[in-house]
Amino acid sequence: MSTRIPSTSRRIIETIIVLLLLLGLMYALYDVLKVFFGVFTFAIIFSVSLFNLYEKGVVWLGGRRKLVAVIYSLLLVAVVALPFAYAVSTVNDHLKEIGYWLETARDEGIPDLPVWITNLPLVGKEAAQFWHELQLRPRETASIYERQIMHSIHHVVTTGVGILGMALQVVLGIVVSAIFLVSGDRLMRPVRATMTHMFGDKDGYALLAATAQAVKGVSIGVMGTALAAAVVSWIGFTIAGIPFALALAAIVYFLVLIQVGPLWVWIPLVIWMAMQGNTGWAIFLAIYGAGVLLLDGVLKPVLIAKSGKLPFLVLFLGVIGGMIAWGFTGMFKGAIILAVFYTVFNSWLEKTKYYAPKE
């Protein structure tokens, strides 16, 4: 006796099988493309942030989109590659100096620690004590601190590899963003069609606009403020005669970029300058550092507010939360997620007719 499956149950089973196959395909697709998520993130950041500038270049060069894309790629890669090459060259020079110093220490003994290191705030006394023990008993001291030394070396190597990987992702992101910009409307057409099909014409375009505004707002606000703080800091370091002014300015750029702030550089410099007996320059650095902090606090919201109609708090919370969750690229991901949620929530409130947003 044969048992026939009702047509309704058969359709349900077939639908479940199709959904399972689709989920398996989506997981496999994610597994294949997850290596390139960082590259695509940078590509979207660059293409959205620099779209208007690219289109102006196309107009200036008579509609030659590919030529403008090549110029765009070369300029951006140079901006990324030149500082990276400078950093690698500097590290290489210091490694040569370390090698020469080790040879000298082997032949003539370990020299005294420079005075400026012993006078450093917070760490100078401990460094001088360690160095003195190293001069008296080099092998015993090295064996005592072997774990810390190996941990430091491992940290330096992994950090260097991470920076190299990030630089490679940025370069590939620039190339992919150039392809996006050349494609122009052809690339966005299926994205628009998908969004309007899923959310309707009005909400679909609103979500795309919110995403673009979020990327532009974070790019202009965070990166622009970090660059301004670094340049202003470099000028102050140069005026005060601080050594390694360019490297310190780069650290300021990084700290402002990740939302830590410039005080982690300025406060130790003020203390160090005061301990050197240069009270006047210490006061100058304190006042100048307060100005940089004020610049960081004022310029960022101004730049973000000018980037679009999204509230500053939405982008700010997205930047901070995304950075904590996913790192540097998380600033953009978090801002996009909160901007999309804000847009969808406002659209839902408008449709319920309980809320009428002010124009």
C-alpha cells in the first residue's frame, strides 16, 4: 500500500530543501569571499568618498574615465606607498645601527645608556637599572628577561606583518575602487534594483543615500580631523625642537584616527620637557597640545555634520562601536549599520503615521 504525500506537504519539503541549498551556497560564498572583505571595505570607502572628485576629473579630461582611474590609482597608491616605504627604510636603517651596536658591544663591552633615555619620565629609572645589570652580567640578565624579550620581538614581528597586510589591503582596495568608479552607473544599477525591489522605490533609494552619507561623513570627519591634528602637531613639535617630530606626528594621526586622542603623545612630551628644565617650552607644549585637543573635539563634528543630513550622534556611535567591534574598518561598518537602522526606523515611524519627521 503506497502512501502519497499531499501536494501542500510536498511543496513545503521542496521549499525547505531549496532554502537549505541556498543557505549552504551562501555559506560557501561567504567562506570564499571573506578573505577579500577588507579589500572590498576599503574599495567602497575610497569609491564613495572620492566619487565627486573622480567625476570632476572625468569632466576635466573630456570624459576619459579609464585615464582618470589610472591617475586616481597612481596618486592614491603613492600616498599609501611612500609613507610605508619611508617607514620600512627607517626601520632598515635602525636595524643596521642595532647590528653595528651589537658588534661593538661584543668587542668593546656594552656602552653606557644615553642620558636622555635615563631622564625619560616613568620608564627612565627602570631602564637605567636594567641597563646597569646588563653591563655587569649580560648573559644572566638576558636569561632572566628572556621571556619578555621574546614576547617583545614576537609583538614587533606580528605588528609589522599586520601593518604590511593592512597596506596590501589598502592598495588592492584602491585598485578595486578604480574599477568601481570606471563602471559607474553600470555597477550600481543591479544594487539599486535589488534595494528598490526589497524595500520599495522611496526606502530603497533612502537606504543607499544613508549608506553613502555615512561613509562620506566618517571619511571626512575622522580622517580629515586626524590629518589636521597630525599636521598641526608636527608644526608644534618642529617649533619646540622635539626630536623625531615626523614620527610623533604620525603617532598623533593614528591615535586621533582610532579615537584615542592626541594627549597620549602631548602629555609625556610636556613632562619630559619640564624634567629637562625647559619650563618655557613645557608651557608652550601644554598650551599648544590643548589647542590640538580642542581642534580634535571641534573639527570632527563640524566635518561630519557638513557631510550629510544624518545626525552627528548616529555616526559618532557607529564609529566608536564599530571600531571596538571590528577595528579600523569597523568605524565605517558601524556608521553604515547605524545609518541604515536610523533610516529604516524613521521610515517605519513615518508609515505608521504616529510620527512626522520635520523637513
